[in-house]
Amino acid sequence: MDNSNTTGSNNTVGNTGLDSATLAGVVSTVISFVALIVSSIQLLYQYYTNVSLNALGARNCNERVMGPWAWFTRRRWRWTELRFEIIFESPVLFVAPAFNLRGPIPGRDIWYMDGSDKSYEDTRTPPPVDLGPLPRTTAVRQGVNVEATWVLLLRTIQSMERESGKWQDMVRGAVDPEKLPPFSMRTLAVAVQAQTLSWDFVPNFKKPFATTTICHIVEIAAMLGVYWTTWDSRADRYRAEGNGCMLLGSFNPEQGTVFTLVRHDKTVFRENRLIPHNSIKRYCFGFCPTFYFLNEDEYVREMGENRRALDPILPLLKLGSRQEISETLLDIGCPIQVAEYFLSEDARVTHLFPIIFDVLGMLGKTIFVEGYCYRMLPNPTILSWDRRWFDTKRLLLVFKEYFTSLIERYALIGDVPNPLDTIASALSRLSPHLENPQIKDYSPALLECLRAAIETVDGYLRDTHGDYEAPSETVVLETVSHHISSLVADLKQRPSWLVDISPLSRTKDGTNERNLMFFLFRFSRWAATHEYSNLDAIQRHRNNNPKKIQESWTSAAQQTPPSNTPAPELEIAVSSPLETTPWRSGARERDIAWCLLVFRMLCWLQLHDFHRDDVMIPRSAMYGSRMPVYIT
């Protein structure tokens, strides 16, 4: 009996009362159950991450990436596939007049970005940080930044409207408390619509994207003060820099053209802000409306609109490339050798500023918004506008001195043309603003005087006054042609009056401005008043008695007086440059046209401004293009 009890106790394990075989079965069952639970958890997790949350789609549709746009992300269960579909909303950006009611997405609200608190809320833009009278630019983020760059773009556009609006109120409030026109009357604004998308159909993007078109991204970049340094449509490489921002674009086979916005410094939107006018859209691609341009053709044709108006001889200036400049000069009526001169990259085409800005000032349409003090325009030319060498205010004052002497000579014979009398009156109204160094270029009073002067001149040039002395459009273009020819004739010669005999001076005593005005009244006016003058005739006139003219020029430059005293070189120029023209003659009509155009050019260049780093890279084919692009 004792032996049998001992044997039974040896088959049990510890105090469990279970034999080894039974215990092994229990342990294996527990392990299998734990493994089943772990496998089930792994399966559920894999399903949740790869199917339910649709991988990176749901993870990146959160507030850290999209800002307030993430509040409109939702899931939709798909029974046929037993999974959730991620539905999100992203912005569609476009540029249009603020009173436009038609957007690219039918049936969706259109929100125009005006910098107000309501606009921030409507466009789902992160709220700004306002400290002091002018808004503070959001600090540049360092380290890992998961925010989509189109959220930064929305914030920057709103900041542009908010900061420039407060600056505008400060400038206008100091001199004119008159209220500005409502934002809804603006002809240029950035608009946003919300589009609903499914992450199932996103073409290989890691983050939600915004959508716009290639022409609108160019226009938005110009409004933000970002200037293109690379535009290679063949290699699909695009790069723009300026005002603390950088815009990079490239083509991806699975996505299309994708842009990314980077901000590396603070942005400023005050007097450097673009004029919010619809004509900016054309300037961004090298097209400049002339003052003959018809207002009913102001907007891009869309939705099958085929309205046509009677076109003037030259409604647009095309200045976006050397070839386009050459063709435009031919349209104006310049000799073919003058037009071909601009095709050479080595040709000298600059006096105080590039010659093409003479054309722009003489013929370009005045771009302004009533009540606003903005002056900046996108540079539509391939040449840089550098104001370090001259002052447009001083140019107007020196022009006034020469022009006053010309009026006095007309008065001696008792025959002052009405248009020239009008110019003299406009100069007398402008002088107090030009002579006061405390008055800024963006002074509302100065801008209003300039606009009124140009409007009056345009009335004569378009012959809307019904004055028999008003020049026709043909005479106007001939005068511009002869003016350009006189400048080219000088710059082609060695020595050149403008470049070699009278080099640019870094001093700000008015020497550069006086040298240019001397040349204009000595050579350009002669070329304009001679109906059959061509490039050879202009060169012969230029070379007539060069020693005497050079001595006169040198003595005049050495005796340059302050800008508020009469210029002694006027006595030198009396015999030829200030010679009057016979009554009711062709020369008289061209003389009137020349005075009107030169005065208009100087006023136009004072009324508008361009950034020195802004130079056109040819892209005129993209004007009005609706090719879609994405902003990540």
C-alpha cells in the first residue's frame, strides 16, 4: 500500500493536483489563446491603419497640417469595400474682381480675401497676431514644420490685405479723412472656394493640396512682391523670390505641376504693395494697355464671350521679350534698323533708364484705384528699373525750366498752343509738391495732381476735347517713333552724348536729369518736329557742329544750379531746341504731340514705380492659361 501511494504522488506536479500531461495541455491552450488575441489585435490595427484611416490621408487631414480646414474632414463608410473613405475640403484660389460672382466650382460660395476678421473666418485661415498700429508678421518657424504651405499662402495673402489696409488708413488719415471706396468695387482680389475631395483619388500626395491655375499663381506671386528668377517651361522648373518668400515649382509625372511656398524672412506690405487693378494681370505677362485701350475689353474672355470692339492702331504694348519689343517698335512705326537694334543682347538701350520705359510712359495706360496710394506695378519688360541714378521729381522740375522757356518764346509771337498752355498750368499745380522734399512719392495730394495732369494730356492725345490742335493717333505714334530713333541714334554712336560725353554721376545735384533734358530738347524734339526725319537724318543733325555742342554741354554741366533756380544752359539751347513752329503746320502739330508725350512720360513714371529686382522672364504664352497647378 505504501508503494502505490508513493507512485501516485510522483505523477502529480507540485500542489496543482494535475499530472504533467494535463498541465502541458493547459499551458499550450493559454499560449494559443494569447497568440490569438495578439494576432487579432495586429489584424485590427493593420485594418484600422491601412483601410479605416486610409493610410496617410486621415493622419494628414488634421489641424496641424490644414489649420481650420481640418474641421471639415469626415469619414464615409463604404459597405462594398468594408472600409471608411476620407472626405476632406481644400481651397481653390483664383484672381478676379471683387464683384465677380462666378467661380471655377459652380454652386459653392466665393470668399474674397480682404484681411478682415470675417474674411479670416470665412477662408478658414489661422488668425493673425496684431500688435501695434500695423500687424506683426508671423514669426518664421524653425525645425520640423508639418503645415501645408498653402495654409501659409492664405495667411500671407490675408496679411497683405490687412497690413496694407492699415498703412493706407494711416497715410490717408494724415491728409484726407475721406473714406476709401468699398472693397467690393476692387477690380483685383484673391478669391477662395472650397472643393470637396476624396483621399482615394488624390494623385500620390502626402498632404492635402490647394488648386489654382498657372496664370493665377503668377498673378498672386506678383501681388505678394515675389519676383521670378527662373521660368523654364520646357524643363518645368519655376522659382520666384522676394519680400521674404520663395516660391518653387516643378513637374511630377504622377501629380502635374506642383508649387511650394517657403517663407524665410518677414514680409512687408505698405508702399511696396501692388496697385489692386485688373490691368496687373496683363503686366504680369508682358502686356501693357495703352491709353487708347478700350475699357470694355478690360477682362479676359471666358465662357464663350465674343464681344469685339473697334480696335485702335496700338491697343497693347508687348514688352515681355526682345522679339516682342522689336515687334512693338515696328507697330509704333520705328525704322526696321531701330527695331532690330533691340534684338541684340549687347546693344546699349539705356540712358538714365531703359528706352523702353520712355515708350511705357508715353503710351501706357494710367493704372490707379481712386482713393488708394499704391504705385507699384509688375515690371512688364526684360530690363530693370533702377532709380538710384535719377529722381523723377527732379526730372519734372528740370522739364518745367526748359518748357517755361519754350512757352516764353511762343508768347513772344503771341501764339501759345492751347495744349502747351494746359501743360504749363499742370506744372504750376505740381511744382509745390515736387519742390517740397518732405512730400513722399505716395502722397495722396501729389498722386491726385499727377492723375489729373495725365488725364488732361490723354484728352488731347485721344482728341476728346475737340481741339483742332490736338494731334491724331498717327501723329502721336510718329512722334514716339522719332523720339526712340533719336535715342538709338545717339546710343549707337561713339562717343555717345548720353553715355560717353555725359556719364552718369552718383551725385544728387541734378546733373543727370539736366543732361537728359538737354538731349531731349536738343535732339529728340528736333527729330519729332521734322516729318521726314529718319535715322540717318537724325544722326546727321546730331553730328552737326559737334565741337560747339560738346563745349556747350560741358560748360552747362559745370554750372549746374540748384533745382529751384533757372538753368544757365537754357541760353545755350535757345537757338535750336526752343525754336517755335509755324501756326497750323505739320511741324506745330508734332511739336505739340512731343511736348504732351514727354510731359506725360515724366508724370507717368512719377505716378508708377517698379521694383529694381523685378525683371520679366518671357512667359506671354501663359497669359489667361487655365492649366491647373497644385500647391502642397
